[in-house]
Amino acid sequence: MGQNLLEALNVRVVGSGEKILVLSHGIGTDQSAWNRILPFFIRDHRVVLYDLVCAGTVNPDYFDFRRYTTLDSYVDDLLNILDAIGVERCTYVGHSVSAMIGILAAIRRPRLFAKLILIGASPRFLNDKDYHGGFEQGEIEKVFWAMEANYEAWVNGFAPLAVGADVPEAVREFSRTLFNMRPDITLFVSRTVFNSDFRGVLGLVRVPCSIIQTAKDVSVPASVAVYLKNHLGGRSTVHPLNVEGHLPHLSAPNLLAQVLRQVLPR
């Protein structure tokens, strides 16, 4: 992508103010997932939005299966974007996989980040001895099989589970962005994420973190938020959100925005 990175990943900067807020979406969505959050912040922040290279809004030709085998390349994209638009310090909000992207970026460039706000974050989705990530390997393999066998049927079953709360509009929106993704890219990225383990690097984070955890998340048990708090190297706090599901920015944007305002650096 080179110099065309900003155009390729649909980078936008909206709003006004001295403070910079970066919003980074998770797998299965794109930057439109933040649309109902934006009005709460554009009056006093410059908000940076972009699409992960795997998003359906990005030309799939840009997705290099050899390059994006780990999250390191996604971190490269984030840091290159921030450097290209001249960001020297920001607050970063990352949902799901983008929470881990933010953690890895903050380890590399701690002075760039005033704070990380992590929504639905997990350093490892698979269960391990003395660690409950939420999934056994066999369960994950069944998910991958279902995605590969019939992507449409998988999306129609997974979207309501992921949203959790009874918000049909949010299910429709999540389904739309999942269907926008090329199925082979969705499967490849899902394998990368679900087979990753970032527990060993959490202690290297020195940036303050706020962890936002919904009441019932099919992808991330509440115990994972506590694990993050206990193992992140910087000052960290957990903020329960009284709504079900993995996508509160779609299902309960007003509630999430209130918590985000509370945890933003003063």
C-alpha cells in the first residue's frame, strides 16, 4: 500500500479540539460501527477513524495473506497512519482485536498513547491451565468449519449471538458488515486471532488502560477483564457495562459513550 495507506484504509479525521481520539474497530465491522458514538466526541476531539485491512470496505487486493499472519502488521498500519497524519499523542479506543493491536502499539511507542480504552478485549480466546479464555480448541475448529462450509448461514447464526442484546438493528448492521467481508479473509483473520496468545506481553504495557466489559459477552468472559487488569503493566481499571453482547457500540451506543466520556483523560 505504501504512500497510499491513508486512502487504502479510508482514513478520516473528523471533529475539532486539541485532543486526539483514535477509534479502531474489530473483525466483522468497519469504521461505520462508530457512527452512533461519534456525535458524543467530535465537538471537543479530533477523531481519527480508519478501516482494518481485512474490512469489507477495503479493496481485498490489499490484504496480503503472507503479511497479515500476525497482528504485528496491523500494528504497523496503525502506527504508520498516526505518523502520516502527524499525531504525536492520542487516546486510543480499540474494540476486540483492535484492543490487542493498541496494546502492541503502546508497547512499541508508549509516548504516543495517553491512554488505551479496551472494549471486549482478550489476550487469548482459548482456555489454558489456570486461564479461562472462553473456548476449547475443538469449539473453535467447529466455528472455522461452519464459516468455510456455509458463510451465509454462519453469519446469520453468529450475528445475533455476538450482539447478544435484543437489538435487531444492531444485528442487521453487524450482519451487513460481515457479509461485506470476503469469506476467505474472514476465515484467515479469525484463525490468526483465535490462535494468538498475548498474555506474555501484557506486563510490558506502561500506558494507563481502561477495560470496558459488558455484562455477558459470548466471545469474552468477564474473568478475562479481571485477568487483563491484574496483568497489564500500567495502571488499569475495569468498567462494567450493563448490557449484553460483544458490540456495545452497535447495541448500546449512548451507554457506551457515557462510560467513554468518564474514562477519557482529563
